[in-house]
Amino acid sequence: MEERMKLKRLFFISAGCLSLILGAVGIVLPIIPTFPFFMLTALCFAKSSQKLHDWFVGTKMYKKHIASLLNSKSMTLKGKTTVILSVSILFAAGFLMMRHVIYGRIIILTVWLFHLIYFIFYVKTIKKS
């Protein structure tokens, strides 16, 4: 049982580090969505190590890209636009690749629609501070 816990912890630390790297790359390359990768990083670090989680929550990247959404369900207009555009581009690519898989396309469209509804109507837009 002890070995299983170590493997689980190692998995979450590895997944958290990978998602942190991808999120950081997303800051530079707008085609990669930063927000979902940083959310995954926070989740993985919370499940693996309190020390790593506390460190990540204290970083400038977390505070700039995630904290306002988690604390007050609000983002700047630029942040919302970036999230919506980058995720829409990724969903469009997946949609186009599923040329002959109608159920896959329906799932992608449904998830994309809920993504738009959530960010447009449920995430408040705040002025940049």
C-alpha cells in the first residue's frame, strides 16, 4: 500500500510539473491555453505535495492567470478573450480532425458551447488593476 501511495504521489508531481511547463509555454505561445494547464498544475500539486501547492499558489503566474477566477469568478477582458480564443482554436482543430466521427464532433461542439456560455455569462469581467 505504501508503494502505491508513492507511485500516486509521483504521478501527480510529474503531471503537475508537465502542466506547469505547458502553461508557462502558453504564456509565450498564444496557441497553447495557459489557464487549463495552470488549473491542472494546482490540482496535481494539491494532491501530491502541500509544499509544492503552496509554492505554486504563491507564484506570479498563478496570481496573474488563475487567482482572480478562483477567488471571485472574474477575469480581465484580455484574460477572458485569451482563454476563449485559445480553447476555441484547439477545439476547432479537434473538430476538423474528426472529419468522419460524427459523435466526436457533437461532443466537441457541446463542450465548446458550454465553455463559451460559462466564460461569457458566468465569469465577470473586471478592469485591469
